[in-house]
Amino acid sequence: MNDHADGTGDGTGGDILDIELEDVVQCYNPSCRAAIAPPDEMHRYCPRCGMAQVFECTACPSRPGALIRVADECECPRCGALYVLCEHCYHPVAITPDRPLECPDGCPPSFRAVSTGTHGPYGGIHRAGCVPCEFQTATLEPPAIWRLGEPVGDPVCNFGRVFFATARGTIRAIREETGRDVEMWDQAPLFPGDPATIHLMTLQVSERYVYFAHGSRIVACSVVDGDPCFSLDVAAGDLCCGIANDRLLVCGRDDTGALLVEMHDTKALCRDQDSLLSQQALPAASGKSPQPVAYPAATPDSFLVRDLDGNIVEVFFAAGKDSRVLWENVGYEYVSVPAVRGRYAYLLTYSSERGTAVFRVGLEDGRTTSGRVPGVRPAYIGARVGDRHLYFYDGDRDFYQLDLAALASPPATIFHGVDATGDMLMDTVVGLESTQGQGLWLLSLMGTQGDLTPRMVHSTTQSRPTLNAPGDGHLALAASNKRIFLSDTATGEVSVYAIPGK
């Protein structure tokens, strides 16, 4: 559905009839996809399978709520409410911060967003680091330019919106289709603003919240309208956190130097009730330099935490279920944050004696498959995992591609196009994975602090489209399944590249 910049609509079907629609559309039901007339009062249902093509927004302050075209997006044009769809019956379910997602037809809990955007690789609920898209060509059109008019932090996107922390101490939400602010979004101050350090503010986005750690405090607002949901003070520093399935997992160093891991119920946090479900301290026992605190990775029913010794500890969502060591580190000096894809977690490891190895760990049985990558030392940025391949950067100048079906086979080298030596570093890597099976585009920011260069390379063709930096300040990169966002955090200027698809 096209955006209504003025937020108007009479809720009687005008929101459907006033927008431009194609003459013929396809039924939203993926098992049907019949050609049907555009939804209006006479065409609410697919004539073949009966699937509803429009529904009334239940979150609108007045009744009747605006009609929303299910086949296009899951956002109400009047009040901005977001919906996800039941994967079993495709019924739209409103997102609310204080109630669990439940299909009204009683289906098992399994939901997905129509406007997906991306959840990674910024510590969100999916940490594969690859975004599915329909990239069709090796060229990019000149970008659209957003001028936000203020310093902003690194962006993160989901549900067709791009979120920024601002130097005013607020969270700002921009519609990725139009570059306009979300009309009903609340920009209440959530943290002390500071233009000099705003680029250090890293947002994350889950199925309900936009959230971040600021000092020893976790702050979250609603992904629907920006309304403040909760804040949580933690007795630890150097915090990293993740939210999934109404659970918040917080990792940080306590006063003893151990890794403090806390699990909280986000619904209880929103209601200002006792939320702590579990708490444990994971001290370093090896005597070697401990691994830094890292973002937990979410699986369908747990979080994966890298402890200070490099072991991967699984912390389950279910209250009262004991955590377990899913993978034990046997002497590797470096262990990456796990990248989760399906029912597997993928790890990069390195030791000066044994070199680099890649591990695939089964989430159900802990069964491990590994492969060696001789002569390569992986960079700290970790792995990106697509449907068929694993990708990582070696800290020098090359990306590597490993076949997931044959991890022990020699990796293919993907030339990055620059010799990164000396103090050069890889700041960000995002993968754009073709849904047509035509490889993957790797987006990256690389250089020295304050002088990062955006680059793009294809995993098989080695094509390298040009990405122009929008300014001279600190650059930040994000991507949805439709667009690439490259921002200058000092000025708030954002270059928006449309992903060329069908």
C-alpha cells in the first residue's frame, strides 16, 4: 500500500480506493496466487481460495478502522499500527508491546512480517547477517538523498521503516518508501543526547521493540509508534543484549569480571512487574585473555551466548529450563559470535597453532561438523550465512565463500578490491542474498576510524558497483530487502540505493 503522508482516511474503504493499484494483483495466499481484482468492498476475498485480501485495523482509535491491503504491507495508513501474519492461516495479528502474539484462530505461534526489512547483523532476532532480496543487475541507479537535518546514530531497519538514534536523545523512524517521518511516532527523550558520540549508539530491532544499551541501562520503545515501553538498570557494564519471543537477554561484566547473564520477561517489564526469569555468572576459567562481551544470537527457542572462554552457552526462553554448553572451546584463541541459520549455528575459530576452522553445530543435538581454512586468519566481524554458503572476511583484503554442504572443501576467494593493510579495519558487513539463487552481494564499510569507505562486491561475478559516501563524517550502513542505506552520522545525510529487482 502506498503511504498517506497526511495520515488521513475515512476508514470506510477510502484508504484502499484512493491509492494507485495495478489492474490485476495476485492472491496473497502463497499456495494460491490466483489473479484477482484489486481489493475493494466488492473484492475482499480471493474467489479461488477465499483468503481475505483486506482487513480492518483493530488499533485505530476510532471505528471502523482503516482498511489495509494484506497483499502489499502490514502497516495501517491511519494510525501506523504494524501487523504480522500467522504462517499457518495468514491471519493478520497486531503487534503490541505488552501482549503475546496469538493467532485468533488458535494456530501454533509462528508469525512473519509482510514488509520484512532486515533483522541483522545488528544484534537483532536473526543473526545470519544476510538479507534476502531480488537483485537482478550489477548496476545501481543514483541514490535518493534523505537530509535528516541532525546528527544521528547507526541505522537499523525493519517493517519498512529505518530507525535512527538522534543527538536529541530520541529515536526517529523514517518510512523507507518515502523518506518521511512516521506520522504517529513518539519522539520522547529516552537517553542523554550528545552529537559528539551519537554514532556510538547502536540500535537493535525485534518483533516488538526498538531498543539499545546506554551505559548500564537497557531502553526500549514500541516498534509501532515509538512509545517508551521499559527501561532496565543492570548491575554490569559493557552491555550487549537481544530480544526475541518476549524474552530479553542481557550480557555484561559484573564487579568480579565474570559474564553476567540475565533473562527477563519483556511483557512484565512493560507492566513494571518483576521480570527476572534467570540469572547466572559465567567466569573465565582458562586463564587466557577472555573473549569480549558479544551480542547473543537468537534461535527459535533460545539465545546463544559466547562466554569469556569462547564456549557457546545456550540459554532457553522457557522459564526453569537450565542452560547448557552447546559447543565447548578447546583452546581456540578467537571464537566468533555464532551466526544462526535454520537449525544450525556457525562459528569461526582461530588459534596460532591450528589456524582457522569453521564449525557447524546442530541446535537440537549439538552434533558438530567442521572444516579447516589454512593460511587465513578471520577478522573479528564474524561469519555471514546464506542458504548455500558461508562468507567471512580474513582481515587482509579478501572475502571467502564456503559451501555449507562441504565445509571441509577449499574456500573460494572473493576479491574485495583493496589491499587492507596497516591500521585498516572492517567495520560492517551485510550480505544481500539473491532469492533467485544467483549468489550474494557483500556490502562493507572498511578503512580507519573516521575514514570508512563503502564497498560492494558480488560473490560469483566479482562485480563491484560504486557506492558514493554521502559525506566526510562517520559512515554507517544498513540494508533492507529493497534498499541500501548509507548515512553520514554527523550531518544526518543518507544515500538510499534502490535494490534493482523484478
